[in-house]
Amino acid sequence: MARIVFDLDGTLIDSAPDIHGIANALLAEEGIDPITLAQARDFIGNGAAVFVKKMRLACGIPDSEQDRLHEAFVGRYDDAVNLTVPYPHVEAALKALKAEGHILGICTNKPIRPTHAVLKHLKLDGYFDTFWGGDSLPTHKPDPAPLFAAFEALGDGPMLYVGDSDVDAGTAVNAKVPFLLFTEGYRKQPVAEMPHDVAFSDFADLPGIVAQMLVDAA
Ligand SMILES: O=C(O)COP(=O)(O)O
Ligand SMILES: [Mg+2]
């Protein structure tokens, strides 16, 4: 039985359309032209404050607006659920992993309130025993502290971390835990350039990959 911790945006769920939506609603309120979906996807990964910073830079909005826009962005974030979908076969994979006796957790840089909101909306919250957001601790990924906190909350057993981005790969390196890279999320580098133990493109393969990794590690 393993402890398996998952990243959220770009790993379990394709949330970029909703994050794009709240970003553009905010920009419209400011009288500023919208960003593209590709830009929004590119800005995701280091949490809400960095998203807002990258959005500001792209739109020519000065640093002095950071705190106000960050607050406004986070204020809209709980509603960012309607355009978000899990990647194919995610729920079946979570169900299969639970049936094998594994215990599952979430470690995301998304703030914790919208993390709960979107998982509840998608009826995926019940699969997880612990949730750590980008604002749950003073530091966030790639600092390993929230990942360690997630594993600690799950008790004992081998540790596996599943994520999609360079931030996740860096977190796994910093934490020295095996990393499973989902290749279809929001990564910016070629797979070969990202440190990982196993790469996969379909969640239908994940239960088998986990079983094999545990056999290999035994
Ligand atoms: O919200 C973000 O910027 C990233 O979220 P993630 O850590 O779930 O990929
Ligand atoms: Mg991610």
C-alpha cells in the first residue's frame, strides 16, 4: 500500500479554461484586453500570485497593482469550476488505486479554497485524504514542505508523487521522492528534459505503473 500524492492543475484536471475565464473577467473589469488560453495555460504552475504577475507583465500593468489584482483574482477563484474537466480516465484510475488499498492526497499550488471547490464540483474530493494548497503553508512548491506535509498526513508506506510541470519535477527532486510525470498537462519542456521516474500520457495506465513501481522497489 502506497501513499500517492497528486498535483491538481494540468494533472488531474484541465482547469486552464476556467482560470483563463476569471483572468479575462478581471481584465475586462480593468478595461484591459483579454489574454489567450495559451497564455493562461503558460502562466499556471507557480500559484495565483505568480499567475497574476505574469498576466500583469503580459498586459503592461504596473507592479503597484499586484496586491489589488491578486486579491481580486483569488476572490473570483472559487467560481472557476464550470469549464474544468478531469483528464480522461482520471476517476477510474483513482477508484482503482483506492481499491488496491493506496491512500491518496493533493498537493497543488492552487489556493486551498478553490482546490476544494473544484474537486467538490467534479465529485472527486472523496478520493483524497489530505489536501495542501499553495497558501496552506508559508512556502509552496517547488519547496518540498507541502509535499512532505501531504505524505505525513497520509501515514506510512512508499511515497509517489504525480504531476505535470517543471515545478512538480523540481518539488520531487527537492523532496527526493519518485516522480510520475503526466505528459498531457501544462509542461513547458520536452519530457526528456524533465527529471522523472516514469512518464505516462493516459490515466488508464497509472494503476499498472504504480503496481510495477512498487514491485521494482520491493
Ligand atoms: O495554480 C497553479 O498555478 C498551479 O496549480 P498546480 O500546482 O495544481 O499545477
Ligand atoms: Mg500542475
